[in-house]
Amino acid sequence: MPATEHRNFLDCVKSRKTPTYPVEIMHLLHASLHMGDISIRLNRKVRWDARKERFVDDPEADAMRHPPERRDWQAEA
């Protein structure tokens, strides 16, 4: 990611222009990276349903999409 990408994003939030990397594209990019990571951790192939954004018939892989939240974390008041 270019060093100016953060600035571009913030400027586009203010101006409502399209950023260099639109959110939809970045979502797909990061989802594919997470799918690859989960496949590596499980040491097997996984199948992805893009419409449902879930793994196909794979509760173990699906459980890894959202890791458990830390219990010791609290938002500041």
C-alpha cells in the first residue's frame, strides 16, 4: 500500500470522492487473504460461498472467520 494511501482515504471521506482503493475491492482482497490463512491453518482446501460469505459445509472453517473476543478488553468510558 502506498505511503499516501491513508491520506487519500481520509481526503475521500471528506470529499466523498472514490479512493484509490474502493472499500468493496479492499473487502474482497482481505476476505481472500483470510480464506487463504484459514486454509493454511487447517492444512486443507476450503470452499467459499461468496454470496453468503461463509465456507461451504465447513463449520470448523466458519468458526475461524470471527475469532473470540478477548475477555479482558473494555472500552474506555
